[in-house]
Amino acid sequence: MKFRFLLWMLGRMMARASRDNPEFQAQLAGKDLIFQLSTLDGKVARHYIVKDQRVKAKGGAHEQAAFTIGFRDASFGFATMTAQNKQLAFMQGIQDKHIQIQGNPALVMWFQGLMRYVVPKKRKTAQKAG
């Protein structure tokens, strides 16, 4: 359930960034594609439509996705996407065959680059008085 929620939130955050963030919009320029994130068994899947510098998310799989990132299962997908070092977790998952990529690997790299504009930056908390 956490993974399903994470994919839904990711769609909301990308849709918002595609409306409000000029840097994010620049990354979408010239892109007209569909990609998806799912579990390997297909029980959890969400696809994202990139068109006209906007992102829309829809539930379920899409047969003509430019690329698909498939995670071993929902708990592994959630753990990978929320890991402290996401890039390391992702690469380790691919090496261990717990993450499978279908489609254009260059677009997967593009997607990973998009995430820096979507994931909110953690603010440094002021020292607590105490």
C-alpha cells in the first residue's frame, strides 16, 4: 500500500512541478512519451504521460511505455525509492536483478535526473533550544 501511495504522490508532485517549476518544464521540453513504474508481477503499476511540458499520472500499466522500471515487489520498490542514497539503492537493485528496466535506458537516466526537481529538499532544522 505504501508503494502504491508513493507512486500516486510522485505523479502529483510531477504534475505540480510541470505547472510551477520552469527548470522542470525545461527538462520536459521536446518530450512526448509514456513511462511507468511497477512491480515485476504487475500487481502495482502506474504510468506517467509526458506531453506538452506537462505530466499526468494514471493508474495501471500501459502497453506502449517508452520505458518501464519494474521492482521485485512493492516493499522493495518503496524501500528503493525512499532510500537515503537512492542512486546506490537503484544500482544495487539492478545488479541483484531486483529491478528490471524495459525500454530505452537513456530515458531512465533522464527520469532519474527529473527527480532532483520533484523531491522536496530537506530543510536544515535550527538547533533546538533545550
